[in-house]
Amino acid sequence: MSDNIVMPQMGYDMKEGTLVRWLVKEGSSLKRGDPIAEIETDKAVVEIESYFTGFIGKILINEGESAEVGSSIAVVVKDMNESVSDPSSGTNTISEESSSKVNEKNTAKNIPVDQPPVDIPVVDQSPSEKIKISPVAEKLAIEQGIDLNKINGTGPGGRITKADIEAQVSNNKPTEQPVTKTPPQTVLPGENIPLSTTRSAIARITAQSKNGIPHFYVSMSIDMTDALVMRQQYGKLNPNSGITVNSLVLMAVKLALIDYPIFNSSFREDHIEVKPDINLGIAISVDDGLIVPAITQAQDLSIIEISSAARDLAKRAKEGKLRQEEYSGTFSVSNLGMFAVDDFNAIILPPQVGVLAVSSVIKRPVVIDDKIVIREIMNVQLSSDHRVIDGVDAAKFAKQIKDYLEMPISLFVS
């Protein structure tokens, strides 16, 4: 019996991925969880793992080729003497058992069934002649006005891929003088800046979010004085703990999500899907935009483990070495406190239902016991999806985060 490894969905609107590099070859033995390939999405290059144990019986796409989400990219066999079936003839893709286990571990990571190539009738051909082309490539071809008759598909079975269309677009462009690359932050007056793949993804997802999700916002001021003192004391006892203000916030959010699991959910057309694991998304700035990878299964982590995981996530995000499951956040935190920001509202990352925007910690005069004292105050703003969350629930959730941060001992003993 053989099983198919398929192109996974690593993002809310991912339709296609590009196989950057195989980490195995035909005949290689592998165990469940072994890294097998590097896949490029519109956000980053991600290492994917095998859900099966056995041998690589056949590799179905070459490095540099693209494949639709859910389509087969390799076949795993139990025995190398076993014949490899054609994936289209009934060989298992991610098996029901494997799919169930994946969903139990992280239901945000749904792996769709195979989709056959779309047959597009071609103008000036006989009715019986058709071109095989992926849906993503078809959309791009229409947008760019590309004549499909002039393209030789490089995908499996001669299918035209997104890379084929992009190559044709590049060939159609007039020769231009090389442009000196400027730092990402440098913008010249009157300049037209081409959209990077990441920036295009950000534009698409944020527009979908604001147009499709009814956002509402709850703001709260949090007294961080005691939390900062405890962080300093803890750091003296554990010099290598590396706990930051963001670590404190992430830990408080994790605990509040345990108390209010409705915020750890997704809106579906006919139900609300509450996630079994807390995968804490962290907004991270990279060279050409913003990505939001997640600390997975954060409900099981201590504050030191969360702090370490956040540092590691940020490092690998900038290096383009994120793993497949790290694109499955269930709730996100966006922290601009290091830029002396007083207040801001963050946009919800679908299919999540909330995001917490964290501003700077600033010394402010406050009244305590009828006396004016100086305290370390931090403002947070909670964005919520009104299809799932009501105002009272948002206020309670934000207040719970505030309570955890203002009683910081709970962050260190959980």
C-alpha cells in the first residue's frame, strides 16, 4: 500500500506552493515527522515534514515546479519492492487516519483533497483540444493577457504552472536598465515601487480581513510596574531566562485564552470552530513586509519556554526557516512597544477572530489611594470579530489579560 504526500496548505488563502528543494530522494527511508522538502509560499520558504513512515517510492514534481494545494508531490511506499500506483488511480493522499491526527494536533492545518488540473478551452483550437493549467496560473494569465498557445507547460503532464506564466511575463517585458537596489525603508519621491510577493500577500489578506470581518475594538491601560519589577528579580536569579515585556504579554494572553477559549477559534459559515491547541501568532517584521508565525501548542509552555520559543521564531522567520505548522496561528499579538507607540489597532489575520495590539510601557501619573504616583503604564487594544465575539466578552477577555499582568506571580507559576 502506498500513500501520497500532498502540497500542504500553509496559510489562510494559499492556493499553490513551489517546491524549492527536496531533502530526500527516491529510495530514501523516512519516518513520520522527518523533513522532506522546502516549499515556497507567498510569505516564506517553509520546511515540510512527512506524515508517513516508509520509503520515497516516487517524486512527482521537480525542484522549481509549482503545485496546487492538495495535489500529490511524492509517493511513500512501505516496501521498495512495492509497485508505485498512479496517484490519480486511487492511491491514498493523506489518509483519513493521518488527516484526523493532524487535525487533532492542529485543526487550522486542513489538508484538502486532490484537485485535478483545470481544463481551459483555447481560442483558435478545435473543440477537442484543451490546455491543462493550474487555477493560479490561469488567473495570472488572464490578468497579464498571456496567450496560452505560446506556452509549453513544465508541470506534471505538461500542465502550465504559475512559474511558466511568470517566465512568459518576464520575457514579454522590454529590456530595462538595472535599477540600484535601495534599502527597504528608502522611498524616492515619484518612485513606483514593485510589489514583492510578501507585500502582495499582505495587501490581499488585510483587504479581505477589513472587508469581510466586522472588526470592533476594546482598549485597556495596564499597570506594568509590578510585572517589570518581578521580571528584573527573576532575571537576577535566572540570568539566561531572557524574559522580555513581550514574554510577559504572551504568557498573559495564553492564560486568558485558556480561560476564554472562544477567542481561540475560527468563524465558519455554519459553526464556530474552537481550536484544541493555542498557537500564539507573533507579528514579525522581515525585509519585505510582515509575517505572523506562531508558537505552537503554547498552552503547554512555561514563561521561559514561551520566551525562548519567541526568540527562536523571530530568528528563523528572518532566515526564512519556518516550519509548516508555524503558519497555523489561532490568536495573534502585534507589539510595537519598542517604537514608542502610544496606541494602535491591529487587523485580524483570518481565520482567527482576534488580535492584541501592544503599545509602549510609559511612565504616567496615576491616582492610587487618593495619591498621585508614577507608574509604568502600557496600553493594549483588542481587535475582535463581531461574528463570534460580543463587546462584553471582549471586555472580559481584555480585563483578564490586564489582571494577569498586574498580578505577575501568576505568569511565573503557571
